[in-house]
Amino acid sequence: MDEVLFFGEDDFFGEDDFDILDIDGYELKPSAFFNKLPEIAKPLVKNANKILSEVEKMLYSAPAFINVVQSSIPEEVFQAILSPEQRKQIAQGVLKLMSKKDGSLLAVLVDTNTNKVIGNVPLKSVKLTPELNKALADYSSQIQMAQIAEEIQNVQYAIEDVRKGQESDRLAIAYSCQQKLLQAREISEPNIRTMMLLQVISDAEDSRNLLMLSQKSNVNFIKEQPDSTWGKLLKGDKPDKIEARMNEIRDGLAAVNIVSLSAAIAYNELGEKKAAQKSLDYFGKFINETYLSSQELVERLDLLDPSPTNYWTKELPKIETSIMKLPNKPDSIETEVLE
């Protein structure tokens, strides 16, 4: 008969049954969550992977964390997978940090012989050092920005399917900002690199504000179009004029998306996390005030837009919701314990 290991009053399992804990939605590397990121946003996930690895190392050497581990995991479980020498210090590879796509973290105990998860550690019980707190905040910030970038990219895909490569002055300006950012990253001399990143931010902000003004004007034009059949006949503009305005709105949205993301990522490259979040917050408020404040408007934009994805009502709100979760503060970082 297999030895029975007690994990709680109601939960018990044998030595060969360590994988009963449900870790669906968690991954060891954040990169597992993101496969649609634009090129300019890929370093965000690379940074997140690096920070998560650093956090894990910090936890290994934190006495407060080791104490929580020893009080959280039954001695019988430790005996099953660790030698007496290993139990004196948390063995490398036995404790792993796992993450959800929203940045929430879970510390798990792994049987290195079977790679099965056999327990979890309540990170909320750990008194974090200032260095660890900062690392956790940085990690969550990178993950949240990557999620926003992916949501923006989903809208861009929908727009490109409709545009089919048509030329646009608005998008030319936006792609210029994006290209300058990619090139600035390759500069090895720190001072020149900083100067070029600041130029990207300046160009992106100038372009963004002009684009936003144009967007508001075009959106107001759509708002003023009558809904009823009689109203359209008597007061409405011709369909080709409405279509032309919709093309401008669609291109304008794509351009605002690109320059807003470029500015935020450039701030992030400079290590200015608060400025990056402030820039995204400005973008989120624009989305809300210009489009999402009127459900009737976004539904109408979906009706006028030939895209089958209904991105005005389905995808655009996701961007605004993710942005509104910023700024990210250390005390708002989610850590979870599996039941």
C-alpha cells in the first residue's frame, strides 16, 4: 500500500499522485502567453522573463520566504522529495514561480523527479524586502504592458484586413515613429541612445495629439448623421462621403494605437515606468472619451465598418480596461494560493 501524505484535513494523496493541484492558466515563463506581439513590444516579455528569474533567486535567499515555505508545506511532503541536506536550504529547482497572463504569481513546490506540482506557498504571507517589492512591481508592469500591446495588435490586424495595404499619410507618420524606436534600440552608445529615444517620444506625442484632434472631428461627423431612413434621405450625407470619413477614422485609430504604444515603450526603455504608465493612461482616456463613452456610437461604427470582427465593440474596450488597471503599485500585485 502506498504511503499516504497529508496535505490538509480533507486532502490526501500518495507518493505517485503529486499532480492533483490545478495549475491551469499558469506558466513558468511569461513568453508562453504572448504570440501576437508587435515587434516593438517583444522586449517587454523578454524583460518579464528576466525579472521573474531574478525574483525567484531573491526568494531562494529570503529567510522570510523560507520560513513561510517550511510552515506551509507538510514535513511529510518534504521528506518525500528532499534529502535532509536539501531541506536545510530550499533546493534549486524545487521551488518555482508561475505566472498568469494578468501578472499574478504563484509559488509552487515541484517534485524534481516527476516534475509534478505537490504544493504551493502563500506569497501574501511573505514579508517582502524593498528590492523584492520593486522587482515584483517591475514584473507586473512589463506583463501588463505586453497585454496592452497584444490587444492593440488584435485591433491592428482587424484594420489591416479591411485596408488591404492602402496608402495613408496618418499611418506613414505612425510607422515612422515605430521604425525610429526599433533603430534607437540598436544604438550602443548610451547617451545617443537616450537622445534618440527621447526624440521618438517627442515625435510620437506631437503626432498623437494631431491624430486625436482629427479623430474627434471625424467621430463627431458620424455622430451627427441621422439614424432614421427619412433622416438619412433629408439630412444625411452621401454614402461615399460617410465611407471616406470611416476610412479616416479607421486609419486614425490604427495610427494613434501605434504612436501611443511607441511612446510608452520608449519611456519603458529609458526605465521611466511611471512616465510610460502616464502616457498609456492618456491614451486610455482618449479611447474612453472619444469612442467608448457612447455604446450607441461604437455599435454604429461596427455597422459602418466592413470588418467582420466587430473590433469597435469587442476589442477596443479590452485596451481601455487593461490601461485603466495602471498605474501598477507594489501593494496591488496579485499573488495566489491554490485551494
